[in-house]
Amino acid sequence: MQFRSYAQFRIRGAILDSLRTLDWSPRELRRKGRAVEEAIRVLTARLGHAPGEAEVAAEMGQNLEEYQQLLGDLKGLEIGTLHMERNEDSGEEELAYVPGRPRRIRSFAACGASSKTGWPRASPICPTGSGW
């Protein structure tokens, strides 16, 4: 193994470890966010349409109030993302900060907002093109 490959692997790992320690959000909350996304994906495939909040809550084994509280907790979770990009000049991969919501959260995009939470209804694709 070349030193460069070894160093690149170790430095990338150290950067990721450092970012994890700086993360203000508990890992449990991020896990719950992924569970919401998965429930929406499964329901959309099963039902053939975008699920409502009550359907997602039931899929997750929660009542509607618990689910809406979780959505409130998740609301401020993502403030930006880091992406690996290849530098055009050197060809090296670099971490680049992209402000705003990551594209994978698009699964929360919707055509209308819940009257109680103000959050959009869950929908992987919004036919009207609106969303976040």
C-alpha cells in the first residue's frame, strides 16, 4: 500500500470523526429521521400514492401526535450537507459544503402542509413541482 493511499484513508476518517463530534444532533434523532424516510418510501410503494401523516404514523407504530412531534424535532436537523467533489484542477476529491437541505430529504417534499405542524405532507414526488 502506498503512503498516499494510507494517508488519504486515515485523514478522511479523522475528518469524519471530527465532524461527528461537532454534530449537535443526537445520533438517535438522525436514526429516527431515516426511519421516517423509509416508512414514507415503503408506504408510497405499497399504496401507489403519497402517504398522509396518519398513514406514516401508523406504519411507524406511533400515534399522530407522536409523529408530528418527531417531525418537529427533525425540522431543524439538516442545515447543509457535505459532498465529495473532484477538483477540476488537481483531480483530487474534496469535501464541499452545500447549504440547505440535502437532496435525499426530498422524500419529505410535498404539495401541501399539515394544518397542525405546518410541515409538508409526506410525498417522494410532488406532481405540481412545489415542495421545499
